[in-house]
Amino acid sequence: MIYLINPMRASLGGDTLAGNLLLIANTASYGAYIAVSQDVFRRYGALTAMTWLFAIGSLAAVPFGGYHLAQVGLRDISFGIWLVLLYTVLVQTVGAYYLNAWALERVAPSTVAVYIYLQPLFAFATAPLFLGADEQLGLRHAVATALIFAGVGVVTLGRRGGAWEDVSEHPDAVGH
């Protein structure tokens, strides 16, 4: 992924430092979530657990979102923007988290975590649709795609070859 974002253009200056630190915190938090959530999803089911996760998370997010939403003239927002917002919330957020939880009920957390690396592929594949000429696919994207698929393939095929043991094959390993 570092190759994809072009580290030669990276900046650790004041303009991006807070965002970079938040990205690192997000990555660490997501890793912890993947590591500890499998038992919860298996015990209560993906839909129930994700419903509670979103309900509890909304207690922190809604006040901030509501405050900022109150600053926007809702009548000035086009129908297309509302559709993009609806798609982002339902498909890219709720759908993606639910599918992760569903997968965590069935396979090892490390297997689910590997597939997170496919997200940049979807991002840069759809970027030209939304950004037009500002975002063109090129050799860097093709090489990054090959590297990402190679990494996912190595982990996935390595597990099938017996190099790693999948927790889902041994229910006792997760406390059942």
C-alpha cells in the first residue's frame, strides 16, 4: 500500500501530521477490534453484535455529526449528494462492517484482516468515476494491484497448505 500512495510525495508536516496520527490510531484500533471480536460474533451472531456496536458507537458520533449537520443548509444539498450519502452509510459502512462480522463468525481473525488490503483497490478503481481527469489509473496502480493480490494470495494459499491453522476448524481454540 505504501507503493500505491507514493511515499515520495508523503509529508509528515503540520498540515498532515494530525491526519497521519489518526490513521495510525485507526489502524491499531481496527487490529484490536479484529483480534477480540470473533468470540462476540460467534456467541451472539453478526447482526446482533453489529447492531449493538453501531448503537453504542452512535452515542459518541451523533452529537458531533448533528452539530455539524446543523451548520449546513440542507436544502442546498442536491439529490445526488443524498444518494451518495445513503450509499456510503448503508453499503460502505453498515454493509462492510456486517460482512466483516459475518466472516469473523466463520474464519480466523487474521484471514479477515488480510482482506482489508483489498479496500485500496476499490478506492482507486472507482476514483476516476468520481474525480474524472484528476485521477487517472496508471502503472503504479497496476503494480500495486498485483502486489496486493499477491499478498492476499500468499496468506490465503499458505493457510490452505497447512502452514497456518484456521481457528474456525477448532472451535475449542476460541472458548467453545
